[in-house]
Amino acid sequence: MYMNTTHDTAARPKVAFICVHNSCRSQIAEALARHFAGDVFESYSAGTDPGGAIDPNAVRLVKQGYGIDMATTQRPKLISEIPPVDVVITMGCNVHCPTLPCKWREDWGIDDPRGRSDHHYAAVIARIEAKVKELARRPWGAEPWVR
């Protein structure tokens, strides 16, 4: 695993979680990645057509489950508002997913929970948490995207 013993943010790889609206799944991924992997990589989220606010159900459930208030720490952003990144994770847009230059790209294929029950949101959040933790366990070195 990549170990940033100097805590120099310039030394940590940058990971972008991308979704078209940047209002739910990508925001959850950014929040959980900062929470669980902030010492391994820098996390960002963005989209090509961001919504006006983060999904209130996602905000509520992430706050209940992790104590993270995404409404005060994050906001929907365009991909042009984030720095150049090393890794791009698309969330499973099922439409024209945005592209962003990077060294490694993968799609997590996560269903959008908007308009569904809290149970569905919780399942999506748990899946994102598991994927973030798996990403953090990868061998972050010269080529962190190599499994």
C-alpha cells in the first residue's frame, strides 16, 4: 500500500469520482474516500452537468452512518473545477459518462439510488465503502492502478 509518511499532499495520487450530475454516488465516494483513505490518496468528485445540491437522502444517510456532513464539506462541481488526476472512477452512469484525462480509469457500475428507499441508499453506500477500501488497499507506488 502507498504510505505517505511525510503527509505531503503533493506526494499522494489524486483520484476523481465522476458521475454526470455529481449529486449522489460520486459525492458519497468522495466523502468516504476522504474518511477511509485520506492518508492514501486525495479524493475529488465532479460531473459534466452538476445538480444544484447534493442529494438530501445521501447527505442524511452518510451523516447518520459516518458523521460526515456532505452538505457543509462538499458541493456539486464541474470536471473543470478539479485538479488533474491520476485515477478516474466512474460510478456507472449508464449514459454518456464524462471523460477526464488520467493514467487509469475504471467503472464501478453502481446503480443510482435516487428516488428509491433508504434501504437501497444504504446498500449503495455500503458498496461504495467496500470499493473505496479495496481501492485504498491497492499497491500505491509508481503505478497504483496496477492490481
